[in-house]
Amino acid sequence: MKSMIITRLTQIRSLGSSLLGMTLLLPASYFMLTLTARVFGAKGPYYFIAPSFLQSPFNLFAFHKAQFIVCTVLLATVFNLWAYQRRRHWLNAAIAFQGVLLLVLLFCYTLVQHIRYEN
């Protein structure tokens, strides 16, 4: 009986950390969705978010949409890697992997925009 309760608590903790990670990945996922929609012609949502990546490219303390997106992805990735090391749940690993992929894509996007508008 006691081991059954401990097993359920472990599953609930894993689910809680996974839900927090998914919630923290929402801003970056929404940005990637608007970027994809921009490729197919929808300009409105993209132009609402995208200019914030160029407002202050190297000022770490100017908090705007781009830094919020990057910080939430970084927080979700670190938190789920830490949770994965403690409990080894596959959903934490999947969220951490998605977070790393989103960070790489956001870095590439920012680099391309910086080079594009530098000249």
C-alpha cells in the first residue's frame, strides 16, 4: 500500500514538472508558429513579435518580448534537465530536447536577423 502511494506521488511530480516545462515553452512555440505562418503569407502576428528581436540586440537588461521568449525556453530546458536527472522520466527528457531545439532555432533566427539588418 505504501509503495503504491509513493509511486503515484512520483508520477504526479513528474507530471507537474512536465506541465511546467510545457507551459514555459509556449511563448517560443507561438513564435515559431507565427514564423511558419509568415512563410505562408500571414504577416500580422509575426510583425507583432519579430521586431523585438532587434530592439536591443546585446543589452541583457532591456526586458522585451524576445528576452522573455528566450528566458522561458532556457528556464524550461534547465528545469526539465534537472528533473530528468532526479527522476528519469521520458517526458522531462522530451521537453528538454524540444527546449534545446527551440534555443538553437531562436539563436539561428537572431543571428540571421542581426546579419540581415547590420548592413
